[in-house]
Amino acid sequence: MKIFYHLPGLFEFYELYKAFLPLWREHRDWFYDWCEIGSIYGAPSDCIWGGGRVGFGEAEPRKVANLMQEYGISARLTFSNSLIREEHLADTQCNKLCKMFERYCSGEMRAVQNGIIIHSDLLLNYIKTQYPGFYFVSSTTKVITNFEQFKAELNRKEFRYVVPDFRLNKQFDKLTALTDAQKQKVEFLCNECCWFGCYDRKKCYENVSQKSLGENSEDHVCVSPTAKRGYRFSDAMKNPGFIGIEDIQNIYAPAGFRHFKIEGRSLGSALILEFLLYYMTKPEHQLKVREEIYLDSTLDLF
């Protein structure tokens, strides 16, 4: 059974993917044959519908769309702002972005269907009406930690995929009891570094949403004991909700789960590369991939 990874940094790490995707295509034997790239997600830095992270994503949208079309990869726009109001729906920049990326979902330009990661039902209904070519992903920014609420979200027909809060990742008794149809919609967040006991996660995302809208707000103070260290993959691996490659192969895939999301839009290209190596690259070829990326003299990634 194929596993699909959903990767961070559609706009944020365009240069990295421009270097990585040719390796993925030309040296497919360097990578695990049981995995594919399901999508790459992100949003431009000036996108008021954006959420989850803010202030990143400088790549030109048309170049991004063309790169995804060239490699047949679904582009997901991260429109997970939780505080959208009616007046925000007319935003010119966001509507242009939808119009552009929807062109690649239908007609002569179609390579693969593009998606929208979304939080607000108001925005969901607007995009469904105005740009019906997209599919939709229920965002982890909803912070759904109650399993019954998560099941209700899975049963919503609007969503092709639902990303639960990472604290549901190891509730195996309940997860394995899901129907096959529900399992196909679950997209697990693998490498979250947030404190497992965090009680402030929703407020953190709301703070990001305020900043995306250009509203004045104080920086959210993270309650995590390791917040001052910043993101470290080694810390994420110790998180009780972490899903490693052996977990995917030996637990989740045999149970019928196929979709896994890698976080990291606000991190550097070097760390994103480490995720690509760990989750997708055979150990004996990891150095080759790292050298090809680092030694490409035309790129300034790090």
C-alpha cells in the first residue's frame, strides 16, 4: 500500500523543492518505493486568509504553480485563518491566488487537483461557490482533541482529508475502530514539537490569524517548557505524539492509514531537507541527496 506525505513550504521553500524534485524523479531508486508526495502546502506571506504560520512564503505564485504542474504534485493553499469575517472574502490577493491555482484543477492545464487547507466555514463556503475546482482539508488549527468531535469532522462530506490534533495520534483503539472510508480521510501530523500537554494551542493559532489579518496583537507567549530552544527534530522525536518511519510502516499502514503530514513552514531549508531524508530517502542514499542539494552552486538555500 502506498503512503502519501504532505510536505511543508509550497511558497516558503520553492528553491529547495526546485532542487529536490528532479532528484525525486530521476533517482527514484534512492527513495522508498512505498511512499509518494501527496501534496506540498503553504501560503504567500501577504495572504490574509493564511493561518498556522505567518510572515513566510516569498516565491512567485505562478512559478510555484508551474513547478507543481510539472511534477504532477497537488498544491495546497494554507487558508486556515480562523478569524475570517465577511469583509475579508473580497480580498484581491487571495482571490487571484484561488483563480490561478484553480486553473490547474480543470481544463487543458490540469495535471492534478489542487487543494485548500481550511479552518473557517465562512471561507469554506465562499471558496466552494466561487472556485469549485478545489478539494478541501480540515485544518489541524481547529485543535480537535476530542475523538468524537474528530469522527464528526471525518463524516463531513466537504472534506477529503482531516488533520487531527497530534495528541490523537496514538489513540490506537479508537483509530483502528474507524471505518475504512474514515481511515482514508485521516492525515496525521507526524513531527509536531509542541508540548504534548499544551493547553494554549488554539490561542496560539488565533494569534497567528490576527497577525495575518494585519490586526494589532501582542505576540503569543508559548507555554511549552522547551519553547526557548525553538524547533528541534530531536525534541520532536521524543514527543508522545511523534510518528516515525517505523511507526508508519509497522503500525499505521497495516491498519489502513495512508496520509501523513510533515510540519515545518517556519523552519529553515536545512531542517526541511532532514525531514525529506528521514521520511522518504533510503539510508544508503541520504548522503547522495544531501550532497546534490548542498553542492548545487546555483542555489542559495542555507
